[in-house]
Amino acid sequence: MVKLTFREQEFEVPAGITVGQALAKCQLNPHTVLAVRQGKLITDDVVLNEGDEIRLLAVISGGREAG
């Protein structure tokens, strides 16, 4: 199994699926989180391995529009 942590929530998904598939199983929008494995950012197409612990970080955007 693979453990995903987002804020105070923990999810478990089977190994062998992609990050994108894992996010879908957890009903999380892939456009609103970044996945981190062992301190490194990973993309939605990365296959998760047995025992992986993935930290999900909320994407924050904002700032001013160029005028």
C-alpha cells in the first residue's frame, strides 16, 4: 500500500498506480495539490511503489495581474 497525506487527512491506495490515479481514488483535484516523495516533487504520471509515503501540498496562487 501507499500512504498519501494531505493536511490532516491520510489516504491509502494500492501500489502500482500513478499519482494521478491515486488522486482520483482519493477524490482530490490534481490541479490543487503537488505530490512530494522523499523531499522531491513528482508528477501525475509517476508510478507509486509499495511503501511509498507521499505528502500532498496545497497549490497556492495569487498576486497581482500585470497591468
